[in-house]
Amino acid sequence: MLSAIQGKAAVAEPDRDCPLCPRLVAFREEWRAREPAWHNAPVPAFLPTGGPEAVQLLVVGLAPGLRGANRTGRPFTGDYAGDLLYATLNKYGFANDRFAARVDDGLELDGAAIVNGVRCVPPENKPTPAEINTCRQFLTPVIEGLPKLRAIVTLGRIAHDTTLRALGTKLKDAPFRHGGQYEIGALSLFSSYHCSRYNTNTGVLTTEMFEAVFAAVAERLKTA
């Protein structure tokens, strides 16, 4: 069931044909038939060139977008959310400026990694509680496999709550809110509204609000 990211054996990943969530398997097979050239499989974590040992910041998202990561095979690549996320990571020194929404764009992360709480695209972008719980078995070892991890940013409530559960923390001890910051053991956890087009178009999340979260992260990583 677990296979390693190519060249990054310290982080385990679900197999391409992971069978654990029947609804997601059916949706995956439907889109493999429709678009055989797409990725249409669990999307692996995106690590920096230095591998797991170089990661100080982990960004946890919800799930692959149908025409984004599900199509391209890289988190937040191919839809609007990636435009804002990668521009912000670049601004605060966590990525280079090569993002062009393609896996061959030359984008590299610096000291950061990105993973989704649910690895397969869900219908209507809405994973069920059972699917979130099942996929946590892949999130937990990612977190545990980053020996120098110091900060986590969770994008949206679902990502936030599943990350807390992966860390063994009660939800009431670190409730989700935009701009939240919590100390959990040796980790600093930052929460943000998801950088989706819906949130930005409706004004729920502005660029300034999103950047403020990563500014706080960058400041936190300067200390100790």
C-alpha cells in the first residue's frame, strides 16, 4: 500500500491504485476513462530539493482539485489556488519564482513541503468524514518523516482538523480560525482560510490576509 516518492524514500505515499475509499476509486476510474492523459491518482507530497531533511514548514491543504492537482499530479498546480499559494511562498522565501502551473515549470520549494489531507480528488471537492479519516494514515507519516519540521500551515478547517488529529491534539485545544497560531509540542501551527478562488472572489480571504499568515511563519522560523 505504501510506496516512496521517487528519490525521497523517507516519506511514504499511497499506491497509484489505492483501493481504500470506494467512492474516490469510482470517481478516479471515471476520470481515467475520460482523461487518460491526466494524473488521476493519489497526489504525492511535494518536497524541496533537499528532501524531507530540509523541511521546516509543511503546508497542508484539503484535497486535489479536479482540473488542478488531479490533472497535473503536483499539489496546487493547475488551478487558481496555486497562483496565490506559490506567489506567497516565493515572497517569503519558501519557493523560487518559476511557478507556471505546469509540473515542468522549474518550480522548487525551499525549506517547505506541501501535502493534502486527502490525496485523491473527491466529487464536488467534498471528501466525506470517513475518507478524511482513512487518508490520515498517509498524512501522519509525512509529518513524522520530517525531522526538522518546525511549523505547519493548515489551509481550511478540514485540513486543520485532520492535522490536529494526526498530531494527537484535541480540536478544542486549537480551534480553527484564520490567523490562528498554536504551539503543539515543538511545532508551531498556523491556520488560514483556504486560498481557493471562491474565498478570494467573495472577499473571505484577501491576498493581504493570506500573506500575513506566512509572514508570521517566516518570523517564527527566524527564532530558535
